[in-house]
Amino acid sequence: MVGVVLLNLGGPRTLADVRPFLTALFQDRDLMRLPAQRRLGPIIAGLRAPGTRRRYQAIGGGSPLLDWTRRQGDLMVESLATRAPAAGSHRCYVAFRYTRPTSEEALLGMLADGVTRAVAFPQYPQYSCVTTGSSLAELWRAVERTGTEDAFEWSVLDTWHSHPAYLQAVAETVREGLAGFDEASRDTAFVLFSAHGLPRSVVERGDVYPQQVAATVQGVVERLDLANPYLLTYQSKVGPAAWQGPSTARIIERLARRGVRNVLVVGISFTSDHIETLFDIDVTLAGIARRAGITGFRRAPALNARPAFGTALATIVADHLARGRASSPRPGSGQRGEASWAPS
């Protein structure tokens, strides 16, 4: 049996989960390095918790990320039954970095189910050391903690930013987003591909995330044969440190000053709706656009449980399994894995 582990950072499902979520986040040394982090992390989390709770309250009281991830996994497994029958049966497991279900729960679930072949499949299409790297490092630590080093034959799908099936699924969402504009403005609406930003210090260390996001945008644009003006921008800056740009918010204001009145935002690095789409785009960026004078502001729908995305996930895993590469995990390692979807 093949177990596919969908890794993500997770999100608080209720308002009571917000502070523990933030505490885990600010104590993650794979994500950030702070002095006396074990003591300072909870203090920062406590200071940020009230504002973060208000954001989650505005989107219904909690993150829908787990629900969407489970639905995506179900679609993937259903499609894998026909796309990779030679690999045997497949099961999906969710492992979140900062909330439940944890990596330990996923590993113990696989052990109980009789899984022998395991695929670590981080749900960040574009690799970054602070997302994919952190999640994989935690998974390998959990392997050590649970004593399952020899239980599974592993491989890692660490980046899939340019897989054709994924690009096609994203292109469909952009096409649907543009269809929401009236005919007169549909072909001239400005398309902002908005990705989650990174601190500039991370980028300057050589993180491949910006290049992979740009490659995703290029692949989507080519599949759409997009004639609209477009730009890659970054959102969701946290804290006082410098982050990569250009900022989505600032570009929206500049476009408004240039007389642009129709903007479509595409959350290019997000595979489902959560706080970054439902609040950061739908509330914060929409408010900035409205105040700046943009009258036609829309967001392309997230991939969520779209059948095309479930098929894309299955195709990526099937292509990966067909390569036949597997290896033992390297506990404590968050570096790039040896196996990905791409042909050798």
C-alpha cells in the first residue's frame, strides 16, 4: 500500500487554536531564528494573538485548510486508482507543521494501515526552505520520535511548480476569474499573480522560491495565451524586516493612479482558500483597491476541491511513482529531496 503524506503548515481551526498555532510558528527555527527563541516565541505569539484572532473571526472563526486538504486528498486517491494501478492501493494522510493532524499522527496512521511505500508530498508547489524545508525537517524528526525509520520506503515530491497538470488547473481558475468581468473590460483587466512573500534575507541566501513562482506564472500565461497585462507581486508581509517585492498592495495603488479600474488577483502560491486568500486578498487588498478607486476588483477562485486539481495531484504522484525512486528518510534534514516529479 502507498501512503501519500500531504504536508502543510496548517491553520487554527477555532479561535482558541490561534495562540497555540502562533506559538508553534514563532518557535520554529526552520522558519526563523530569534534570540532565546523558546522563551521569546510565546511572548511574540501572545502579542500577535488578538489581531490574528480578529482576522480569523472575519473569515468565519477558523481556517478551512484542513477541510480543503482532506477533500483534495480524497480526489487525488480516487484518481490514483485509475492512473497508478500498478502501485497498488493508495491512502492519503495529512501532516501539518503547527496544528493537528501532526506528522506523528500521520506516521502512526500509516503504520496501523500497513503502508509500506510512502511519498512525502508538501502542498507548496514552489519550494522554499521555510515551507517545504521546514515541513520535511519536521517529518524526519517525527520519524525518529516514532521509531519508524525502517517502517516505510520513502520518496519526496519536493517541488511541482511547473508540472503541466498543475499549470493547467491554475490556468482554468484564471480563465474563470476573467470571465467574471464584463465583455468590454475582460481582455484589458490587469492580472496580478500574488504570491506569499518571503523575508528578503531568506531570498538573499539563495532560496529558489522566487524563481519557481516566476516559472509557474510563465507556464500559466503560456497556457492561457494571455493578452492581458500582468505582473508577479507578493503579499502577506509580517513584521518590520524587509521582504521581497513588489508588494501587491503598493502595485494596486500604483495601478489605480495610472487609471486602471479592473484588476484580477490570482493567489499563485496558494492551493486552497485560507487566511491569505479569504482575508489578505478578499478583505485587505479589496479594501485598498476600493479606496484607491479601482471599481472592478476580483479574485480568481482557489483550486480547493476542483476536479482538475484533484486530477493534477494524482497525475503528479503517478508520474513520481512511475520513476520508481525511493530512499530512506534523512532525519533532521530539510534540504531538497532527491526525487521530484520531473524526469531525470
